[in-house]
Amino acid sequence: MRLREERARLKLSQTELGDIAGITKNTQMLYESDKRSPKADYLSAVASAGVDIRYVIEGIRLDSMLDQAGAAYRVTDGTPIPATNTPGPGFAEVNLYDVEGAAGAGRSLEQERVEGQIYFPEAQLTSMGISPEQVAGIKVRGDSMETTLADGDWVLVNLGDTDFRQEGVFLLMISGERRIKRVQRLAGGALYLISDNEHYQPEMIRPEQMREVQILGRCEVRIGKIF
């Protein structure tokens, strides 16, 4: 029944929601009447369409819980992402690492202090191409990435995506210091590091300097101040 409510809220027909998940209208009807239980791949697919998976499973609205954790948005386009500081079935726990300033070269995040946790629907992460085992929350320090990321925000980093051939915002290790920058790849193998705050000048990493650079992951979700 709650699945039917979610479909109606999104103004989708049974056929339309079924097409999104790759199932027939008849199967969608069975799910909505609780005559058959949807599988994880179905939940992942409909989550990408905006279905509140926690409400469907537990009857708890995620949008009523966002204030507990701070608003969360995709870095690329500002799309709201459900998040909570309350664990529950179907939710992935993400550690929040209070990483600031310089860090010893080669030091892993697991060696850093964990300040807390935040929880995202596993189906939501999967729909974004993120493995729940390959994410970390990192605190943002400084104003160089405003207005994309503000000082004191947290950002969800996909540690499984280090492919900078597609432009985006990345967490990098440069000469032993962790930094968050927008990365562009230039001809010849150089990198262009851009601060979204126009008061900061771009930086060039030349090919011969690349041995000092490690791409740690793509910044996917901006999380507001939550402590």
C-alpha cells in the first residue's frame, strides 16, 4: 500500500514506474497489493525515481528525518538525497572523518579519528553507482570551494571512483596534504585544479609532478553541518 502512495505522490502510473524498474505493470500491481515482495534491484531502480524507500519498507518518512542529519544534496546538480543519523534496515553506515589540514603521506582514512556516522539508503547509493563499502564522509575546511562546498560542511566521497578523466570535484592527496578541488584533465597528462571560489587562482599540476598526487575519490554528496 505504501508503494502505491509513493507512486501516486510522484504522479507516475503503474506502467511508468514499472518501466523505470524494468518490470511489467502486472508485477507492479502485485508489489503494490503486497502479494509479492520487491527485490533489491527493484528498490534501487525506483529509489532513483524519487521513491522514499524507507517509507515503503518501514512506514517512516525520510524527509521528516533530514533535520536530524542536515540537508544532503548531490554535488553535481543539487538534487536532494535522503540522509539520517538514525540507523535502520536497508541503510548504509558512513563514517565521518574529521580530516583537516595536512596528513602524513600514505596515511589511510581508517587511521583518522571518526567523529560520527550518517546513514544513507543502500538502494539510493546503488542507484548513484556508489558501493556502500566504498564511501567516507570528510569534513570541508576553508572557503576555497564555496559555493559548492562551504567551510564546516561534510562531503560524501566515493572512494571507488578515482577516474579524473570525467571532470568533477575530487578529494586528493597532494604532497601529503588532503585537499578538495575541481579537477580537469589537460592535454599531455597535466591536471588543472580549480577552486569554485573565484577569489582563488587555479593550480596546474604538470605531468612530472603527478607522482606527488593521489586521487582519493569523487565528491558526490554535500551534507550540511550536522553536529
